[in-house]
Amino acid sequence: MLTTPLVASAMPARTAIGLILPLLCVADGMSTAMYWRKVEVERVRLPLIGALVGIGLGMLFVTKVSNRTLTLSIGVVGLAMTLLLIVRARWYPHAVYKPRLADSLGIGIAIGFCSTIAHAAGPIFALFLLAQRVSKEAFVAANAIFFMVVNLLKVPPYVASGLINLDTLRHGVALLPMIPLGVFAGWSANRLLPQRHFDVIVYALLLVTSLQLIVSSM
């Protein structure tokens, strides 16, 4: 969620999302290899169906707007996701939610759309899972499997639209060695920092970066 606003602040937004997607696929593959045995398929099946529709809608949006508008969109999505995280932490720490068919499909559509335009749908799925009071292991496994599939589904339309090209792949290869370091850094931060402090740091970084993108696009 934080990666796209940070990268989009340093380069054109369309270049940023094309550069990041292959890296996300690699990171998702690493996470999936660790947690796939813990996944509860029923929690991800229906949202994945909805995500297919959301990806299609997202591609219609992302290929027909200027870099300025896309930058603004990424900033707005990042800001909205931060607010969703705060809502989740403050008002839904204990409630148990049993999603209906329409809920699961609707969540999937929203995730597919936000993930396509900004790779920023993690908090939506986190809200969906945490409201169901899933175990820590099931939560991590569902995220790993779900976003691995979603991000792989996004690769063909990204390639067809030119968002992923030889230039983005060449720059991405240079960043590949950073992925294991990032995974280890995230694991270490989760172990060493109290959850509340970790969340505050992420919220603050995302808030500042998203606001900067919104201001710079005006």
C-alpha cells in the first residue's frame, strides 16, 4: 500500500504502477511459498471472482487518463486506505462479520479496481478478513494467496496496455535483490516494534506521501 505512492512521487504514476507490479508478484510468490498450507479457500474464492470485474474496470480507468489524473487518483486512494485502516483499528477490533455472497463479490470488485490503479487494496482485504476474526496464520495465508492471484491476473492487461514494458522490467530487475531484504525488514519490524507504534509510522508515511501526490497533481 505504501510502495506505490512513494514511487509515484518520484516518477510518472503510470510508470510507477508498471514498475511495481512484477516486483509485487515476486514478493507474493515468496509469501505464498511460506503460508499456502494455512489458506482457507472459502475466504478468498468469491472475492477473487469479484476482483476479475474490478481489474477490468480499473484498466478502463488507468489507460484513459493523464499522468496528472492518475497521480491524483493514487494519492486519493492512499489517503482513503489510511482512513480505512484507522476505522478498522478503532471501531472493529472485536466484531465478528459473516459476509454474504454480494458482500464478498463487492469487496472483490473494489479490491480489483483499487489494486489495478494503485496497488493499494491491502487494507480493504484486511478489513474483510479481520472483521471475520480469522487467526493470524489464516490472515497472512489468505493475503498471500489472494494478492498473488490478483497481481498475476493484472500482468496480461498491464503488458497489453504498455504499463509493463522493457524499460520497467529493466529497472525492476535492478530492484529485485531488495525484495528479500524488504521481507526480512518487515518481519523484523513486526517482531521488534509494538503493533501500535508500527501502525502509526505506516499511517504517517502514507498520509504525508498521499497528500503530497494530491497537492502536486493540482
